[in-house]
Amino acid sequence: MSVTDSPSVASIPASIENSEAWESIAASVETRTGLPAVATAEMIAGMIAGAVALLFAADATGTPGLLRGTFADRLVAQCAHNRGNLMGEEPLSALITLIGVHMMDGHAVVRVRLTISVRTTEGAHSVNRQFWDLQLGGQVTVAQPTCPNCGAPIGTGELICGHCRADVRSVADVPVVVSRLEIY
């Protein structure tokens, strides 16, 4: 997806209900990895504020490419396959509850519960509840609007430049990536 194809998406207000728990989570990350946690509670809240908006926009518009760079590649595929699960709701705000930390594939993963205030397609207010696993540090595949080799425009979903045949996939290191989500 190119920048010009992207729908306009704005972050929603997000806050952490139990921000005092971040100190023990960060300490647990350091104990388990031997490295200090790079993320902060404020970083987590800011990332979720944008990620929730992107998730709902991707679901409503059928453009899972919006999730690239924020959600793990397998979640992007999962969201593409399960389009419409969020029923056209519009997110208004998110309340984050920090649950704990565990290790997965050598990365610290912070589990959070989200209580997302939404507006339904009928205009009523409701709540959408989700669990997310936030991997601290990771790599994600990101889309490129132009070929890094020749500068030609890259079409939506293309992995190889049609002009010079260069591989246009790009992998980026990110401080936080959504590695799992559960909607209940």
C-alpha cells in the first residue's frame, strides 16, 4: 500500500489504568533478559493509541497493509483473513491494563488487556475488549512505496519491482510490536 492509498487515521486517547505496575514489569524484563527495558509506560500508551486506530481502520477498509510496522507479519495475515470481525465499530478511547511479562523466542513480551470504548455503526456507545501481547524489540516487514534500487513506484502488494526486478521487501527493527491479539 502506498502512502497515497492509505485512509486517514488518527490516534485515539489511551491511558494505562495501573501505570504503577510498569516498574515491576520493567524490572522483570531486566531480570529475564539481562538488559533494561527500552520501552516506557508512556511509549506503550502512545503506541497503543495509534495501533488501535490502525487495527479498526484496517478492518473497516480491508487494508491490512496499514498494520505493517506495528503488528507482526502473521497478525497482518490473520487480520486480512478475518476482515470484518470488528463490525465497523469506531474506536473512541482505550484503557490499558498491564498484566505481566513473559519470554517468547528470546524477547520479553508484555501482556495487556484493552478496554476500548467504541461507537457502533448505529451510533451507540459500546465496549470492545481485547488482550494484546507486546513484544519488546523485534523485526517487521514494511511496505515501500518506491523501489529502493531504481525509484520506480511499487504497486500494492508487490514484492519485486516490475521495472528493475529488485526485491522491495524491507525489514525494520522496532521497539514494540504487537505479536498476538485476542478479541473476546
